[in-house]
Amino acid sequence: MAVLAVEVLSFLAITVTNYIFYGHAREGSRAVYDAYTLFLQEHGIRPTAFNAQSDDPDKNKYIWIFGGSTMRGSTDFSDRTIPSCISMLLNSNRDGINFTIINFGTNSFNSLLETKYLQKKLIDIQPPDVIVFYDGANDVKYFLEHRDPYAHHGYRRAKALIESYYKSWFGLLKPLNAAVYASFTKELYDKVMQVGVAVDTDTPEFRQLVDATEKRYDHVNKLAGSYGARFVLFWQPTLWTEDCQVAGSAKAGEKSIILDDERWLTVRNNFTKPYVALQQRLEKKDYFVDFRDVLCSRQVPAYKPDGVHLTDEGRLLIAESIASVLKEKLDLDLPDSITEQ
């Protein structure tokens, strides 16, 4: 009975937390199995607004954008996602170039799953001119939860389903055994590891996280180049990892009981250590663009209560910053500032 009581309490704690952060009982969104990526969104690729195409193939460019739920868009309106805003901005160019942007953002994806997704799409369809990854938060989140350099969303459940069968004679009861290994109690333990147990940077797992992530991005860069595409990695900003002064009006509007980075110092330190270690390892790569403090000049709230997902204003600021980088890399003639569009 004691075990059952702990499991019920863990279930309630996780469910309440999910409602606070995500607005519903489950973390993530409804997904379907995929042989390449483990899972994908049930509703498929999210539409991108403001795309344009010309009858002249030489005047068309294609950009694929990969990321997690921030890139997919934590909004009900597809024309307010980051890729849609980027498309609007880039298609205002005065060079006669038409941009089609595909939003491959998938809720809960980190760079590990995005790399698998990229492989799948390169096999399936014509490669693009530019491949963009927008990463940082989920790579850190799942490492903190599981302290494993190859962790991802659903890591414990998938691992339990595959490995529990042979771990003991009890494993013959496969469904029950997998449920035990992926219980709410274990899930709550993972959440506590993320926010309450200080991360140790002097461990083999931490060093392997940095090494493996660097190798993964280097591989993606080489893979993109082999298809004649340019790879750009944007290291996404989060409230927990900002290292700057922010306008009081913006800061005040973002603070709540849950979202207060000054109170939750362990959370801030835990997110910052692996985030900065990866940032420093990648900062000299030609494909790397550091967005850690890109939202520091905001005058209005840009973050939602979890400190990662963005408001409409935050998404537009990120889109304009990405468009500005792509303007330079693609040598585009864009207006100096087109945020008001």
C-alpha cells in the first residue's frame, strides 16, 4: 500500500506541475511512432505562413528549420510561429528571391532527435539551401533529468520497454515490468533531478554530453555540405541562462510564483552549467550563432511561465534576429528593421 500511495502522490504532483507549465495534464503533445525519430507530432509538419515561390527555379530558396516546441510554436496561430515570421521577413527582400520555409519543429525534440529527423527528410525529399537548428533548452533539460548524455523525451519509457524484459524473471510480465521501470515515481525523481539536485560538471557523463553534442553538430554540418546546403545552429535563449540586465518592465511582467530565476537558483545554476559548457565548446564553429543574450534588449515580456517558450513578441524578436543572420549569410538586400511588419 505504501508503494501505491507514493505512486499516486507522484502522479498528482506531476499532473499538477504539467498543468502549471503546459496548461494540460500531459507533458509534450499527442505523438505517433516513427521508425527514424522514435516519435513525431500526430498532426505532422506545422504550416508556415508567408512562403513565396517563383516560376523561375533560380529565384527560389528553401530553408528547413528544426527545433523543439519553441520552434514549432507555442501558439494557436500558425502565422505567429518563428518560421512564419522569418518567412515574412525574408520575403520582403529586394533581390527578387522567393523563400519557402518548412517548420520541422517538433515538441520535446533535442539535437539528438532532430539529427535523426534531418536524416529522414534528406532521404525523403529534395534537400534545401539552408538547414537551421534552434537548440539548447531541451539538450540541457533531458540531460539534467536523466544525467545521461543521450537522454531525450520518453527516454525512460522507451528504455524500460526494451531492456526490462531480460532484467529479471519478473521481466516476463513485459507490460507490467515496463510500467514499473517507467512509473510516475521514477518520473517525479527525474523532475527533482532537473530542478533540485545540483549538476556535477566533473563527471564522465557531463564531459560525454559536451563531446557527443559537438560531434553531432559537426556531423550535421558535414552532412548539410554534402548536399550543397548551409548549416546554421542558433543557440536559443532562455530566461534561466541569460547573463544581462533586462528592462524592469519586461522583467516584472515575466515574474510569477513559478517563473522567478532569482529565487530558483538551483534551477538557474543547473541549466546554466551544461548550457554554457556546450556554448563554449561550439562558439568557434563557423555554423554556430550565439543567441544566449539576444532578448536582453526587450522592453516587454518575451518569456512564458516556464522561462523557455516565448510570447508573440518574443517569437517576433527571435525571428528578426534569425532573419538578420540569414541576411548576412545569404547576402540579401533586406530593410534595416522590419519588425513592425
